[in-house]
Amino acid sequence: MPPRPRSRFVTSSLLRRWPLPRPDEGGDKDERGRVLVVGGSAEIPGAVILAATAALRAGAGKLSVATARSVAAHVAAAVPEARVVSLPQTARGEIAPSAAARLARLAGEHDGVVIGPGMSDGPSAARLLSRLIARLEGPAVLILDAGALDLLRTEPHALRGRRALITPHPGEMARLRGTGKAQIERDPRGEALRAAAAFRAVVVLKGSETWIAGPDGTCYGNRTGNVGLATSGSGDTLSGIVAGLAARGAEPMQAAVWGVFVHGRAGDRLARRVAPLGFLARELLAEVPRLLRQPEGRRS
């Protein structure tokens, strides 16, 4: 069970009292968990590369990437540690909904499954994901990001009974909830809690203060990070970190809390070392293992 923090904000001391599962020293890569990243498209192949690499940096033992056929070879070359599965694609270069049955079988073999990085055709992604979830068996933690979030606009109960979390920014949350972005930004904590109850999933509502809410009313705020993280690929990196922690055995709430804190702290390190603006999402990746070993504190 998570500790009862005196503050609603995540701190380094809270994380030290809530340690991540650690593999046995004599264990193999299967014991460290398996991550599947589903996404990518002809126009945005790099998103799955970032998410997949982040999952390994977070400690996952095995990695698979399922992506559109036209970019599969490129992804395989960019992430040589991964098994890369080439899937049929639509005329727009996105993974075709007809791949759902194959993906469901593949997802059932993994512990953490990220769906959405690099998927820009929301309706097509929603059809794919709806069919996938209907066929999915097993206890994998599902992380829905980017294009995959569109599923919840038409099927708000799709994640019920699943171990799942979603990672919207305020604009995406506004579309999911049928409201304005300004309303989300006025009360991000309350909106995260309401969305978690409605979707029966852990919600990571990203922003200058990120709010992590569970269906049971648990809620944590996070203040690590800076404006430099508002850059292309940053969200893909976060979803990969969370998936890697879930694959290691962390429950969705713990994986989200640790992942958000470490992602933000990696941005803080780069802001000090490089500049407040201009560091790249891929530069966050090398910071992750050190921060997981010893999270640094701020405002704790």
C-alpha cells in the first residue's frame, strides 16, 4: 500500500517510503518485465522510439514495438534492443484496425502496454483499440496516450475492469470530457479526480503541476519539471517510463507517481546543465536510471 503523505504533493521522501519493486539479483530479463509499445505512423515514427527506449531506461527487461509497416525497419534500426512487429497500415500510414486481433495476442504476452505514441488519426486509433481491448486477455497494465485517448470519447467505460492509466494534457482532457480547455486548467486536480472516477483508470493530467488521480479518490500533485518539458516527444518519453515501471511490477498508481516525478526531475537536470529551453526529449532518457536509483528532492 502507498504511504499516507502529509502533503498531497509528490516528494523525494515520499518515494523513498514507497520503493519500486526490485528484481532478484539472480533473476533474468523476464523477471524485470516485458513492455509492448504500440504506435507510430508514416509521419511520426520517432514517438515509439522514444517511448520504447524510455521503457528500457526505466528497467524493463524485454521490449517489443508494434508499428506501421512502412516505418518498422527504421524503428528496428533505431532501437536494436527491441523486437519490432510490422503491422498493416491505412492509407494515411497509421496502424490499420484490422491488426487488432494480432495485437491482442501480442499484448497478452506483456506486462505493460503503451498504446498511442505517434498515432495522429484518433478515430482510426479508437477503432483499433476498441477491437484490441475486446480481445485482450491477461493482467497487462494499459497506458493510453496521444491518439489512443480518442477511444474514451465514444466508449467511456472501455477501461473498466482493466489495470489502466491515461496521460492527457489539458487539451486532450477537454475533448474527452466534452468541455473547454480553460475549465480543465481552472481546476486540474478536480478534473483529474472526476475523470479517474468516470473512466475507472488512473489519470495523469499533465501540466505545470501534474495531477495523478485514481478511481478510489487517491490524488497526488507533482511540481518537478519546467517549461522546457513542453517539447515534442516529452509525453512519449513519460508514457514509456511509466510502462517500464509497471512492467517491473509497480501498480498503475505507483508507476504513474514515480514516472511523473522522475520525468520532471530529468527535465530539471537538463534545464540546469543545458538551458531552460532547447533540450530534447531524447536527452531525458539517459537521466532516468540515475534518478530511479536516488530521486532528488525539491519542495519536499
